[in-house]
Amino acid sequence: MIQRTPNDPAWYKGGLWHENMKISKPGLWYMSWFDVSVSPNLAAYNAVRASAPKAIADQQYAVIAPALHCAYTRASEQTMIGDLDMGDARYDYAALQYGWFDRYLKGEDSPVMDKQPKVTYFVMGANRWEHSDTWPPAGAVKRELFFESEGAANTLYGNGRLVAAPPQADKADRFVYDPANPVTTLGGGGCCQGTAVKFGSYDQRPQEARNDILVYDSEPFAEGTEVSGPITVTLYVSSSAKDTDFTFKVIDVYPDGRAFNITENIQRMRYRDGYDKPLAWMEPGKVYEVAFQPIDTSYYFKPGHKLRIDVSSSNFPRFDRNLNTGGNNYDEAEGVVAHNAVHHDAAHPSKVVFTVVPGSAPVADAGGSTVR
């Protein structure tokens, strides 16, 4: 499996789900915000609803919980995902499952399913359940912020910013990625890596003291903002290496400076044109556009909080290291140090696009009630 390329025909054999399959059965989809595959699962859910006969499309239901991989039933009155408090995130999964079985396996009436929305999702930060007929929620709008700096966005003490319009002059941010000294994983979404990784949400400031992490902050939110839907980052980058990776993390920065990770992604540059396209190598110093695959979340930024994007080239062992050689990585012993850069100006508008649900969301207080 390690030796296969991402579009090897072998992936299409056996029981692995892929886009050529047609789903013709009712579906009850469980997902978790801190799972390894929440966005591919949401993409599959939307694909079934778009491609199935209408009767079947209307029988697809999704529940997205604030949990680690397959841990949605472990919520309590005070659910902790790493060090981030999700409040009371309990949900009556048993009632939903039995109601779904009654209707779709036994053919009986189900009052539970009569009122079940198509998408039920937990808004982290607001710490409450919400629902919608679609994902992203109906009425959600796209907003974008552009990367900017004075050429020194390195570390949380740098001058990286997220601004409303792209800067005019390129003051590229540069860092050294050494695969022998990768950025180590601190939280995030994943599964199946034993004790090698602590998944979830943690204060990222200890990591952000590294010079190979670029840090970009927005202005504080003037009012509460619900970000529910895909987040897409587009970077204009260059490297001294033939091939390298770029990573990002989406972070909520508290007024007191704490910085909790929400979601993350990675892109290997050789695959930037698509996993079914010829490998695309880099020329030293040449600037390339790379659009990361969308990553989904639902998070409420409280007034006074900031949106932060961290950019680097490794997140190990959550993702395997790129040795920067252009080789297979898995059968190599030596890596190459890469001198990487992120460019941002009118010709290279590096940006983050996120999905906002208009209107302030209620925020659960410590007593379990809601305030606005």
C-alpha cells in the first residue's frame, strides 16, 4: 500500500469506496471534527445526496460530533478534546439508531426520523448542537483573508498578518525545512497511531516558537462569528528542493494569547496538479500556486478572538516527512534540507477562504444555559 501511487488502479479493487460507486440505500453517517477523514466523509455524503435517486438522497442523515476518531459516543457533561472544553456534547445516538433501524430495516413508523434533520453538527466554541438541510449550512457565505508580512512571519513573535486585500509588494516569508528536524505533531485530527500522537486541541504556542513555522493573525473578531463549512488555503510558494511539502493549521487565538488548533492539512508539491496527473516537480526559486484540498470544520470565534494560520512544511508523525529528494521517501535514508518561501502580493495572492454562517451563534456558559 505504501508503494502505490495515489491513483494506482489497485485502489479501485476490493471494498474501498470510490466515486464510481453508486449508493442506492438509506444512510446514517457518523463523523467527528477531530477525525482523520471528516472532510472526505462529508464529500462522500454530499456526493451520494447529489447522485442518488431523489428518494434515496432524501434518506441520508449525518451527525458530526466534537470528538476524536470514532469516539462520538464518549461525550460527557464536560467533553474535553485535548485541552479544549466542548461543554456538554452528549447526543442520544441510541435513540437515533433505533429510530433509523425501525424505519429503514423494519419498515415501521419512526417519530425520531420524522423530525431528524439531514445534517446535525456541533459548533465548537459555541458548544452547542445545530442542524441544517445541507452541508455547508444553507445561507453560509465565503470570506477571504490574505497573507501579509514584512518578510518575517516566523514564529508567533513575527509580523505575519491576515488582511482584507492582498499586499502590493512581495515580502516573502522564508524558512528552512530540515526533514531531520521536523515540526512534531501537537494535536489535530487523526487515528490509529497509538501513543505516538496526542490528537485533539492544544495550545500551539510551544510549537510556534520554532523558526520554521510562519504565523499569520487576523484582527480580533468584533462580533461572534460561526465558521461552518470548508476552509481552503491557497499559497504561492517556492523552494530550493525538487519536491517538498507545505502544511497549515487553523487556530483560535484567545485574548490571553492561548492558541488552540481547530483543523489542519498538508500538500505534497509533486501532486499539486492533482493525484491523477503527472508528477509536477519544482524548479529552484520558481513560484508555484498550490491550493490545498478543502478541510471542513464548525467553530465559533468569540468576540475578541483571532483567526490564526500557521504554515510550515512538516507535521510529523501525523503526516510522513517529505525528504525533499523527489524520491519515494519510504525507501530512502537521507534527506535534503529545503529552503522554502511563501509569497504574497498582488501577483501572488496567498489567502485563506472560510465559510461563515451569518448571525451570532449562542454560546453555552458554564451552567449549560446559552448567552448571546
